[in-house]
Amino acid sequence: MSDHVISDARGGLFRRISDWIFRRPNAFLILLFLPPLLWLGVVYIGSLLALLAHAFFSIDEFSGFIIYEPTLSTIAQLFNPANFDVILRTVLMAAAVTIAAAIIAYPFAYFAARYAKGKWKALFYILVMLPLWSSYLVKVYSWKLILAKEGIISWVAAKLHLTWLLDALLATPVLGGPSLSISYFGTFIVFVYIWLPFMILPTQAALERVPANLIEASSDLGGTPGQTFRHVIWPLALPGLIAGSIFTFSLTLGDYIVPQIVGSSAFYLGQAVYTLQGTAGNIPLAAAFTVVPILIMFVYLSIAKRMGAFNAL
Amino acid sequence: MFGRDFKMTLSNATVAVRFQDVSRHFGNVRAVDAVDLDIARGEFFAMLGPSGSGKTTCLRLIAGFEQPTSGHIEIFGETAEGVPPYRRAVNTVFQDYALFPHMNVLDNVAYGLMVKGVDRNQRLAKSEEALKLVALAGYGSRKPGQLSGGQRQRVALARALVNEPKVLLLDEPLGALDLKLREQMQVELKSLQRKLGITFIFVTHDQGEALSMADRVAIFNEGRIVQVGRPEDVYERPQTRFVADFVGSSNVLSPDFTKACGLGANWSSLRPEKIRVLSAKEKAARDVVSFPAQVTSVHYQGAITRINTRVKGDQVLSVSAPAAGLALGDKLTLAWPRSAMHVMGGEA
């Protein structure tokens, strides 16, 4: 053993790398971030931009070749009644799904965050996550059977002598149809089911982060449980609900499998993109459709920010 | 001597908070165990004890965050058990202030008035006034995150006081402040309490804070109150070894040693500052006990030096004396008036 205070710079490649990193923390940060930056910057954002750029090209109607000259004509096509219908239908469905998911998720998340402890909390997580462990397609097809004319729901309705109610529901103009599995109601139910965990988890996390002593403080100052919820818990947990709604909203905007399996044959954004870039080979219009959900999310987030949804962050 | 019953004989009209045989159990843990206590109106009352001694649970019982497992609590003569916190004219200054992070300072202070339905102009005016009271006028538009610890403490105080509570509860209110600020806030709290005449009940584990601010102090240990009294009672005449040890740092003298000093064979306490180091020529006066001792450690503390010594057998004595140039192993003679020794009850 030497009696030096500072040990010798011993050999070994890793030891020397460690010493080098110790002296240059910034270089270390760059090393750490380089791979994800490359991935996000080049592979992800880059290809996304390349795709979006196509929205400003057009397609030659006869040859089907892409004309690489900047034009707004493809974007303008989005406002054709047929195309605009697709956008409107998708946005309304996404909004309805988000609102319904929020209404169902909130009490569930509230219970889990404020009351469930130990074993009950574990059970909550399992219940929420369990559906995510099975295949998405299997779930959607199961729902098709559940919602079908001879499916469980109509069987239960018959047993409960509620067939009239189901029929009345299906007789709703536009939203109804011959059976739940081929109506807007069906698509809606399956969407809500599929995306619900993505609403529950961030909401629950946000509610759990509301400090217990703020709730006590509100109560101490004379706030009834209702007032405490409105003035303290709700605003502080709102960012979580917004995060959840970003998931459910954007996932619904982009999904093309659920409406294909369950629902009327009306097109949604995802399906439009899918068909346009595939069978129709119209990449510019597909790209133009892709711009839509991005713009909508941008608008949605700006509104949420303006309404103060992120003030408590 | 006092009995074990710490109810002062207060008439109902002067009691702010009354505990009658109150217990609060969490499973097998008796956080508060059969406590009897009267706190007078307008009193500055301190609950002192180590952590886990039940003092904070007592405070939470008064605030209404906890309900007693058994027993009876009265606040200003009205039954409090079963009453939720939002129906009590009692407000709390929380240990970590618990300011609402999404509201500015003024809205924080106005919160209590807002939920009670006081109209906007009136509640904002009153809140401004409360901020002035704690010397924070003009800070209303800031967010709590932009304030220092001491300022947040004042906001918490203003937020509680604006409701004109009958009883103000303070849970380790100065715990998070640095020494200088803490001393300043002690003075301010005390003068504020005198000015407003509100009953202040505050919880602390800092005996210096309790002794300097409170009119009366209750010492908690293991869910029970072991002594209640004025600061000088508790400091000069501790009733148990625990109190002697916890309040200040008394020498606890064994029954044998007490007897050797010419008193009864009981545990007794002796404050370090009552002990003098005798010079070689000095003779002990009458009624003064003196013993040879050997220095076991010396701790310089600025104004005084604490000297730990070993006397007769295993008895250890600490002495507070002005810096004396003593070193480890030095032999010396210690002396103190017999009257400075306080003999405690039979129990430990």
C-alpha cells in the first residue's frame, strides 16, 4: 500500500473513461443524449416531417405519380364534403370517447388514489392493467361478439325484458343501426373500453400527488368536502386528467382498427390514411390527413393551457 | 405537590379546550392515552414532548382531523367529538404551512372567508388587513412558491387568523426556519397573541421555544401528559425523571446520591447552572453540598462551557460554567446549595 492521499491513475480502459467523464460532465451528458437525440431527431421527427411535406405535393390524376411541386391543392381537398365528414366524425367520436372515459375514470382513480391502501391498491392496478396484457385485436373481436345481434347484450336485454330499450337506442337516427356491433354506439363503447386505462392511470397519479395536508388545510379553514374538492383537489389534479385526455383523444383520432371491425362502414381518419396510402396510392392526401390530428392536438393543448389546466404544474 | 390530574379548577366560562379522559388508539398504538387537560381562554399553551409522544395527535384532535377513540372533548363548552373540522371555529398553522400552490397569497388568505360565503370585496379587504398584520402587505399577488420560508410561515398565520378563530393551533410552526428567524418569530408570535387575545396552542419538541413563549406547558411522553405547569414550575420543579431530563438538561441524581447529600432516598434533579466549581482555598458554606469530582469531557459552547464530571461512584454531573481552562482528567471540587436540588416523587 502506498501512503499517498491520491491513488495512482491505474490502468484499465474503463477506469480511464471514468476519470475522463469525471472531469468533463458535459461530454458525458452529450454521450448520454446522443442516441435518443439521433432517434428522436432524425428517425422520428425527420421521417414525420418528410411525410408531412408530402401534404404540400399533389398527385397526377392519370399517371398516379406524385408531382413534387409545392401546392395547397391537396390540403384544400380536405375540405371536400366527403373528406371533411371523415374529419368531423373522427373528432366528434374522439371528443365523446374522451368525455365518457373521463367520467368513468375519475371516480375510479379517486378511490384508488385517496382510499385504496396496500392490497386494494395492488388489486386496482391489476384491474386497470389486466386488459392491456391481452391482444388488442382479440379484445376488439370479443366486443364484436358481445355487441352482435345474437350477442350477450341483446340476450341479457331479452332476459330482463329490456329489448324495447335496446331497440329504442338502435332506432336513434344516425347513431343507431341494425345492431350495436354495426352502429356508432358500438364503436364508441369499444373505444371507451380500450382507452380507459390510459385515462385512469394519469388521473390516479395526479390525484395521489395532491398533498393530504392541503385537503386538511381546506377543511380546517371551513371548506366542506364539496368545496375542498372544487377549489383544491380538482384544480391540482386537473393536469393528470388532461394528460389522460391527450391519450384517449389522440389514440381515438389515429385508430383505424376499431371502426373497421365494430361500427357502421363510415370512415375515420386512420382508415382514410390507411386506404389512401395503400390501395389508392395517394400519399399526398394521406399526408394531408395526417396533419389534421396534429393540428387538432395542438389546438386542444393551447385551449387547455389558456384555461389554466397546467397552472398547478 | 400536584396530583396526576392536570385539570386546573377552571370554571366552564374560562375553559377554551377541555379533554376528559381522551384516548386515541391506532390499532395497538395508544397515541393518546387517557388525557385529562384544561386549557384556559386567552392562554398561550405549549405541548412539549419527543416525537411520537402524542402531542401532535392531541392537536389534531382539537382541529378535528382525528376523532377520539374514547373520552370527551369540549371547545368553548361545546362538545367537539364527531364534529368535522370545517364546523369548528379553530384554525391551524401547519408544520409545512400547507399553502395552496395554485392560488396567490391573497387568495390563500381569503380562502376561509371564500368558503364561508363572504362577498369578494369584503374578503379581499380583510385579507389585505391580515397580511398587514403579519407585515406582508403588498405580497398578495405572489405565488407561495415565490416566498421564503419565513414569509410562507406568515402567510399561513394570516390565513388562519383572518377567520378570527377561537383557538389557534400551531404545529411545530417554527420548525422549518433557521435559528435567527426562529427567534424573531418567537417574539412576534408572542406579541401577536397578546394583542389578539386568542387562545394559542402550539406543539413543539423544542423545549427552549416552549419555555420562552408559553404561559403554561404540558410535557408529553408515550401518549400521556406527565406534567403541566408554568415554564418555571416545569423547569425548576420537574415531577419525574423524564421531565427533568427532557426539559433543559438536568442532572438526575440517584436515590443513593440524594441521600448522601442529606436529603431523602429519592430521585432528585439538579440544574447544571446551579453547580459551582470551588477554588482550592474556598470552603463550602453551610447548606452547601460539595463533592470532589473528575472531569470526563469538556464542551466549549461560547458563553458557557459544559463540563461533564464523575462524582462519587457512578454519579455523573454536568456543570455549566464560564470558560474555566479545565482539561480532561482534572480533579476539582463541585458545590451547590442543597435547596437547588429538587426531590422528585417516588416514581421514576
